[in-house]
Amino acid sequence: MDDMTYQIAIKQLAKAHADILFSYGEAAQEKLEELFSKSLRGLPEDWVIEKYLDHEILRRHAHTSPRQSGTYLKLLHGRRTLDEAMDDWGPDGPWIGPLEWFHCTYMASISLGFTDGETVECLIQNETPVAPIYFASDMIYFNGMYYGDWEIQHVTPNGIEENTQNSSSIAVPPAPTFEGHP
């Protein structure tokens, strides 16, 4: 069997599985969760636990408004899907922080260090298990939403500091070097 036949078979069988899952209607999500659970059980346990902990760390650091002074990643102009037709800006997302540092590489990966010492590092799209935050197309994905705009803002007890609306105007300490990190 040649590689082309194999690739065609994979594509057709994947489509057949997707058609079956979507035929479940409202139960499709449950069926997808079962499928992904089976897939995740085939991964090394430490990978699964690490990504679960990344999700938990970000959940603890995502707020509807800043809870204390510090530097935050603010997500704006949300949408549910990448191709959603927008007739307005879309909803604002959470404030993520407070941050000790923020690191982005080529708009492909995100790493965050929080003031309490917790970190989530090298988060990219299409990771398995899935990362809790990542760049998708020209947006940031987080918690079921894609955000077309984001800012780094420093918040003081009196509110947002003047002249911090532009992310380039904030000085955030550099991220640590990730030697030996994949």
C-alpha cells in the first residue's frame, strides 16, 4: 500500500467518524469527550497531569477584573469561533495575572509567570493534550473563546496606569530562559 492511499484512507475514515459524532446532535459533545478521553489515556501520564495543572493555574489567575495591583494580560474582542461573523467588537475577556513576566515567541507560543511563583510555559496550538491558552490564527484562544485583541496593562490601587493602553508602553521583566524545555 502506498502512502497516498494510506493518507486518503485516514482522511475518509476521519470524516466518517466526524459524521457519526455530529449525527448525535446534542449528545455529540459527550461522544467527543469520550473519544478524547480514550486518546488522552494513551499519552504519558506526566504530560496529561502537566497540561491539567496548566489549565488549573490559568483558571486561578483569570479574573473578571483585577484583584490586586500588578501587571495583567487583558483579553478583548472575543468570539466563539475563528470564522464567526462579527457585527461588533465582541465581548471582553478576563484579566490574567498578576504577572511577573510574559513571554511570546513569534506569535506562536505563550509563556506566563505569575507573581505567586506559578508558571505555564511554551503553550502552543495543536498541543496534545490541549494547552489552556494559545495563539490561533491572529487571535489568542482561552476558555472557549478567541480574542482578536489583547493588552498588557499595569493596574495600581487607583486603576490602570496612564499611558498603558498600548501593550508596547509596558515594561515587563524578561522571562527566564527555558533551557532544556521542549
